[in-house]
Amino acid sequence: MTTIAYRDGVMAADSHVGCNGVRSGTARKVFEHDGGAIAGSGSFGEVLRFKDWIVAGADEDARPELKESNLIWFRRDGSFIEYDPAGSLSFEAPFYAIGSGREIAIGAMAAGATAEEAVRIASDWDSETGGEIVTVEIGGER
């Protein structure tokens, strides 16, 4: 899977790609969009289709199905929307994380870690998190 964390205007994600416990390579999982950022964990194909749907305008009638992924869209206005197979939830939070290392990253940020540090800490403990950490600074209003 992966770990994606947000705190203080920065979204960070690892780049590990794997299947059934085998490291397969690396990929970018966090993307700038309209003064915010989009990031996802799970099936990389689903994440990319969902990212493309948001970039194209997020028409609810054309929303792609998520079967095994979750995605977070941090919008320029400071709010989040998290999408997963059960639906979506819009909220605001001082920091947040998704993915297989979510609990580790949230604990790290609760103890003062930055988003990037939280993903690095998750990569030390979560076998599905690893590789280079990519960050996106959120622009616009926060």
C-alpha cells in the first residue's frame, strides 16, 4: 500500500510499489492540483483514474469506482475530501494520514513530526511503505 500524510501545508507520500509483499518499483503518489494536492494509496490504476477524474472536474455522475484504494484531496480552501470504497467524507483537520502506515504517521505527527518525517517514520515500521518520499506544498488559502 503506502503512507500519505498532511500537515502544515505539506502533503507527503512514499513511492514504494509492491504486490503481495514483493517490492516492484517506485511511483509518484502525490500530485499538485488547483492550489491543493491529490494523493492515493492502494491500486495504482484506481488512484490514477480517480486523480484524472478530479482534474477533469469531479463530475459525480462520472465518478470512478474504488474497490481497493483510498484517495485524499486537499483543497485550496483548507478542507479535505477522503474517498474510499465506502464513499466519501469531507472534513478539516490539523494533520491527517491515509494508507497502510496511517496510524504510525498520525502518532508521529501528534508527537510533532512534519508530514515528511511522519512518512519516513512509517517507512521504518510499515512493510508496505518505503522508497523516496515526495512532497507537495499546498498553495492558495489555508
